[in-house]
Amino acid sequence: MAQVVGLDPQERPSLAEVAYRVVRDRLLTLEIRPGDPITDDALAKELGFGRTPVREALKRLELDRLVVTYPRRGTFAMPVEVTDLAYISEIRTQLEPLAAARAARLATPAARRRLLSLIEKVRAFDVPSASVGETLACDAEMHRAIYAAAGNPHLEDALVRYDNLATRIWCLVMDRLPGLGGHLHEHIALLQAVVDGDEERAAELSRQHVEGFEVAVRGALFAA
């Protein structure tokens, strides 16, 4: 199973939260493929939970546009459409730079220390030997640290959701994308700009990162 993104070992999440994160990560990494049926009974048995926390998790995932439920048919993993890439990138191109600039301006000393530790983490990250889940977890951790440092919970919530949707598309073509190490290492300059309080540079690097992601993924999608 893929590593659960965003799960702090010191947290004590509810069963519904655990179910949400496990199923979410399976959807993001395409372990549950687009269009696959999702049965709450089967998931509950596999996870050792009752049906109630699994149902709560699936309701949240539907709000995240990761699953869809049809009356009398059941719940399915949301399809991934090529047109989604442009829609998601259009929003992220506006919101990611906003979050980066806010983080550069408003991050607390503790948040800046966390970003500095992430710079060292990504420098040491061994992309060739890492699993898909580990690579996604590393990428997500950097993005989420910037979102949190921006100090706007509504902006953070929106960006986490759109980053999740972008991740599903990324996983569709990950095996056709060269230079994953380069993609991850782009975050180093961005994180440093936030730590340094350079709003303009942080916003610009964030915008370039999102635009570069779209160009690379689009090229892989249409080359298939």
C-alpha cells in the first residue's frame, strides 16, 4: 500500500480520518484506478473498521472530487479527463503563487525552520530507489508545508484539494516523465525563497513550477 501522505506519527486520528487518508492515497497513486468501483463493505473488512468510518471517508472523498456516487449503482473512483489538467492548472497558477508569497511574508519562525529542514530532506532524497508513494509523499510534504505557512486555512484547504487532483494526473504519466529528481529539486529554490522572505521570487518560482508541471504532463499525455 502507498505511504499515507500527511500522516504525522504523533497524531491520533479518528478511524474515519485513517480510512479517508488510506483510500485517498490509493486514489492518488491510481492503486484504485479511475472508474473502479469502491465498496464500503470490502474496505471496512480490509481495514478492520466498521462501515460508518468508511462511509464518512467516502463522503469526504466525494467532496474532494476523487470519487463519485450514483444512486442504485454505487461509488466509483472519479475518472481522469485530459481537460481536467487545464482547469486544475488554471486555478493552481493563481493560488500557488499567492500561497508562496503569503508564506514568505507571514511564516512563523517555526514554519521557516520546518521549511529549512525540508530543503535538506529533498537534497538527500534518493529518487531512483524511492517508491511512487515515497516520491509523492515527499512532493506533498513540501507543498503542504508552504500552504500551512501561508496562514490562511481556506487557501490551504483549496490548494490541498487541487494538488491532490493534479497528483492523480501526474501518476497517469509518471513512468513517461523523465527527470523526477529535477521536479522535486525545483522545490529547493522555492522553499529557500519563502524562508528568506522574498515574496516576489517565491511567487514567481511557484508559478513556474505549476506551469512546468502542466507542460511536462501535457507532453506525456499527448505523446502516449
